[in-house]
Amino acid sequence: MSQSKPIHIVEVSGKRALNKFATFPTDHLYKDHPYYVPSLVSDIVGTFNPKENPAYEFCESICYMAYKDGKPVGRIAGIINHRLNERTGHKEARFGFVDFVDDKDVSWALFKFVEEWARKKGMTSMHGPLGFSDMDPEGLLVEGFDQMGTSVTIYNHPYYVEHIEALGYEKESDWVEFKIQIPKEIPEKHLRIAEIVKRKYNLRVLKYTDANKLIKDYGQKIFDLINVAYDQLYGYCPLSQRQIDYYIKMYIPMIRLENVPLIVDENDELIGVGITLPSLVKALRKSRGRMFPFGFIHLLKALKCHNDVVEMLLVAVRPDYQSKGVNALLFADLIPVFNNNGYTYAESNPELEDNNKVQAQWQYFDREQHRRRRAYCKKL
């Protein structure tokens, strides 16, 4: 490929270089962009720190930055999840955390390097954008470029699609996202289903007011449930014990407990859980993804003060109770809470387009499918 000026690809090594990798989109590519939501810089740096991220027990990665005329113009990460490959019998590598200017020389060079790295590791295919696990942002935005993203999803320019497809990548799977209006009252049919399910299966909603007690009683069980409920979903790799401990410590202390209903049976066994969070979008934009010097203040305000948007981080139901209306119990509890908190609509976050069970839960709500994102694959 002809190049008017050379593209220099540099492997990221050391904390300073990783910080540049983490801040590239916010500081260069999306500065003042009306719809871009930055990730927390500290989260990205921690994700690629083997001492912090327990996924490195069974994963390996590499990060590259692209430079032109001495200026940063792109980034990409390569990831190999060996546990997932052992589970599936495949030799798959992943690309993720990918951003680049609208210059096909740049995208070509970035992907050339990460694909060559994967080949040398014995991999036969490349998939992405994906992370180490489902807890990382995944999926290239292909619809909804005029919509504000959420705090846990990727935003990218429309030209990314053309660049990646020109490199020989094809669709492997899509996720869809919904904007759901919060009704003022629990829909009558929804409420009726919730009551029937509660009586038929002897279930009840459990709520906590103390995060430490929630962690002690159900912290482990929540992530055990996620592992079971998500086991057959695209690209899912069961979380290890170290990952579970890591995410319990990271997420549970920051959530508003009134937004987290647990569904348990007569033996207090966990059947379902819904984890929701006031939107952090405005706080992340104000802080530009930095916790300091004042970013943490914006984030604390978003978590504790008035917010008109709530994000559905996840809903998990034990497989033997799926399609039995258990979700109705979750939302019968959450709708009054959402109204009390002043939320006007919820963001579903990504759901696999062929996951009819999870999408069926929105059938009683006024909703709009407003974003779509895609995982691509390419044979190496």
C-alpha cells in the first residue's frame, strides 16, 4: 500500500506509554465530540496491567500506537484468551480498544501488526472489537452515531466500519440497544405476571441497604449466577474466582442498592438479579475520563444526586427459570424506585440480536432500538 508519509507503529510499553494509549481517543480523536463518552483512564490502564487484571492468569495481550509526523494517529490492542480457546477448541485472537484517524494507511498498519502478532502466537482467526471478558467494552458501533453512548460502551466514528470491512473483516454477531421509557405505573399485565410468578414458584424480592452485607451474603452468588446465565452467549468466558473477587470489589460498593433487586426462592437461593446504575455519561464527559483532580466529584454526584437516565448494566436469571416471567418481578420492583429517583428512561446496554429471551422483557414498555454494534471476524 502506498504511503505519502510513513506510519510508525510502536509497541506500548511502560506506564507512561500506556497512559498515552488510554487517553488517545479523548485527547485527540474525539475532543469536543457531541456524542463521545470517554472511558475512565484508570480503568483502561488497570485493564492492561497484569498485576491488577486477574484475566492475565489465562490471557495475554499486546498494545500498539500509530504515529504519523510524530503525532499519535491510532491505537489497537491484541488479546488472546487461552481459557476460552481451550473451551471452544479454536485458535482465536481478539482485537479491541481500537481507534484511528480517517486514514486507511493508519488502520491498515495497525491491523497488520496485530494480525501478525496473532499469527506468530499460532492463532488462525481474529475477532473484535472484544476485550478480555464480557466486562470490557465490546462491539463496533454500526448504527446510532447521532446518539449519546453509555458509560460501558464504545463510541466510534462511522468511517471505522468502512476501514475494518475493507481489511477483510465480516460480521460475526450483532448487539442491539434500547432506550426504554420509564412508565409512571407498573404495566397491568406486567404486574399480573409478576404476582403469578411469585406465587407459582414461591419467589420473593430481596433488597439490601448495606453493601458489605450484600457482598457477604450474595456477592459470590451474583457472579456465579452470571457465569451460569451467560454461559452459552457469544464470546462468553466464565469468570475465574480471582475475576469474581476483583469485580465484587470494583462494582458492588459503588452501586445504589435500591437499584439492585435480588430474586430468591424459599431456600434463599439466588434465581435472578438486576443491576442498574444512574448514568455516568455526563460525569465522564465533564471529567474527560480522569478521576483527578476533580473528576471523582462529578462521578460521585452522578451516583448520588438527581439523574434522569438509568443504565441496565445486567440482568441475569438462572437458566431453569428463564422464559418463566422472573424478569417481571425485577421490573415490578424497579419501576417505583426509578420513578422515585426521577429517571425518565433507561438504557438497556448491548443485547445480542438473537437473544430473544432478554429482548422479550421489554415487550410491555415503550421502547426504541436506537443503537447497534457489531463483532467482526477474519481468517488469518
